[in-house]
Amino acid sequence: MPLPAGLARFNRRVTNRVTTPFARRLPWFGVVRHVGRRTGTVYETPLMCWVGDTAVTIALTYGSEVDWLKNLFASGGGEIVVGGKPIAIGMPILLEASEGRSRVPAVVRGGLVLVDSDEFVELPIR
């Protein structure tokens, strides 16, 4: 079950503006760059992510109806900045809960269980 929409709105307006500069370099964090499907505006959304050899995995703690994910689906991909380096990403792929959980560190899995988060997305590296 996703976290409350009110928390997502607060994070988008307040927390994301503060954390975006740090998220580009912190371990387990990245900043997704995506283009608004209606406005054409470039947005940056900080989030937790895990980079593998061929894909980036993200836990969808607010569910799969978030704007950044809809924008990536609409445009067929985008970019994520991880460790200060931009990575081109392709069309998102929604993952089964067990597949997604297996791709994140054990310590994070416990937190995801606490917030009842069971949706994940894979962003293929181009």
C-alpha cells in the first residue's frame, strides 16, 4: 500500500527542494530527470535507487501513479543522476514485489515492509 498522497505533496513542495542537491551524490539515492507530459518542463525528483549492471531499481513507496513515473512512461525514458554521474534510462518496467525486494539491500527491505511498500520499477540502463 502506498504512502499517503498528502505526504507525497509535502515532499514534492518542500523536502525534494532541500534534498535534490544531496541526492545526486549520496549512496542509495539518485535524481530522476523527466519531462512533463503536459507541460514539457524538465523536472528533477530525488529518490532512493539501486544501480545494477543493466538497470536501476526503485521502490515505489508512493505507488505507481506518481508523476515522475508517468512522465518516464510517456517519454520512453529519461535520465537519472547517481553518484554525480548521469545515466540514460529506458522505458520503465514494473516488477513483481518479490523480484523488486530481491534487488534492494536487506536493511532497506525491512523499512519497506514497515511502510507496507510492495511496488517496484526497473529502469533499464541505455
